[in-house]
Amino acid sequence: MISEQPRESTAELAHLAPKSIRRYRSKANKPNPVRIAKLDGIMSLESTMSNGWRWLIAVVIAVALASIWGCDKQRARSQMKDGLRAYHSGEYPQAKQHFETASALDPNLVDSQVALAVTATKQYLEFVPTPETTHYADEAVSQFKHVLDNNPSKEQRILCLKGLSTVYVKMEKFDDAYEYNHTLIDLAPDIPDSYYAIGVIEWTKTYKLRMDRIGLVHQSQDEFTTDATACEQLRNTNAAHIQSGISALQKAVSLRPQDYSAMSYLNLIYREKAHIDCTDKDARANDVKTADEWIDRAMLARSKDTNVKAGDPIHLRDAVYELNLPTETLD
């Protein structure tokens, strides 16, 4: 009788199988230095290639952005030129549109920002100032100040200061105009119009104050006010302005010797000085004499001006600047 060999039970086989599998897995997962070295090399190569691609993509993007930026700058310059052509043709609304587009395309193009401010000033000066036109003045002031806050060139700063003074004079904000003219003198002390503007502003202030306090009186020796108290009050108010105006106008004449407008205002402001001499008749007579001398000099200088024709009415310049833009953009 053949004896049967004892068979392993299903449970025993099931118990053995996992051990075998675990032994196999343990053996298979044993670190292999050669294999690890190969994997490290592949990963290093992949990392190098990945970094290279990143760098290449970054360069491509940078070149693309630079190309776009360069195109925007060129388009901005083109818009600026179109705006200048419209400006010099007196087409201020069209000029404004071109300058706004130029500024949007190239926010660093300061010339377009200055041009916007000058254009708004021109639009404001075209009209008799009214509440309906003051928005042009507000636009000009805001834009000029924006440029000044962003470190413009000296030439751009000078133009902005001239513009602010001009707008404030037209708005009859004389204190603001006075301050900006002094700032301009600190920056560029050899511009005669800055001193002229201060002189005119000072005369305007003193004349208005006198008219408010005393009223209209003629300039002859016997018709100045005889009210000693009112005269002293007027002197306290006007004396400093008169002296400031005289000094400024004399400086304007020294820088531009044939400026008959400045000479004419010296005549006017010396007559204001005569009004505050009060009881000092000798001082008053001397100031009236000086005023007469200045008007004589003004008429002589005017007679030598080839741009003035015989019979032309006498016209004195306002305390404003001639604001001009170039015919082409500045690089």
C-alpha cells in the first residue's frame, strides 16, 4: 500500500506565500549603487534641461515684451507729432486727444504730459474766464503739478512754473502766481518776464487795495487823499508790495533795457507810492517826478520799436508767459 506523503494545508500555503513574496520584495528593493548613480545622472540632466528651458522661455518673453514696449513708444511718438501739428494749427481739442493717447502708450513720455497742460492753458486763455471755462484752468494746474512732482528736466520745470503762474494770474489768484514766479526765479534767475510778472502783480494788488480803501483820485499834487488816518492804513497795507514791485520791475528793465511795458508799470507803481506818502509832500513830489521820468523813458523806447506803427494804441503786456511747444517731439 502506497502511503501518501503529507500535504501542506491550504492555510499553511497561504501563510508561506506572503513570506516568499516579502523575501522577494526585500531582495528586489535592496539599494543598487549602479542603478542609483544612473538615476541621479538622468535627474541631473533633466534638471539642467529644465532650467535651460526656463531661462530660454524667460528670454523669449523678455524680448517679446521689449518689442511690444518699443512699438508702444514709437506709437506714442507718432501720436505726439500728430498732436503738435494739431496744436500749432489751433486745433486744441484734437491736439489734446493725441497727447492723451501718447501719454497712455508711454507713461514716461513727459513731453506729452507737459503738452496736455499747455493745451489746457491755451483753451482757458481763449475765453473770458467764466465758471463754465474754469475746468480748463483746473486741468492745466493739475497736469502742471503732476509733471513737477515727477522729477522733470529743468526746461520742463521752467515751462510748468510759467504755466502755473499764467493760469493763476488769469484766475486772479495773485498770491499763488507770485509764489510760482519766485520759485521760477530761484530756478532760472535771468528770465526778465519773471520779474515783470511780479511787478505787475504787486501793482495790481496795491491799486485794488487803494481803490477799495480810498477810491479813485487823480494823480495831481492837490488831489491825493487828505484823510491822514486812511492814508496811514493804506501805507501799512501797501508799502511792502510797492517796494517789492519797484525792485522787480527795475530788475526786469536791467535784463531787458527796451522793455517799455516794464517802464510803464514803474510809472504806475511810483504813483501808488505817492499815494502812501501821506503828509510828506516832498516825498510825494519826488515820487510823482520819478513816475513821469519812467513814462517818458517808456514812450521813447516804444518809439524805437519797429513792430509798433504810428497811431497804434499803447498796449502793456499782461503778467503772463508766452507758452510754446516745439514743432517736433524732444528725444
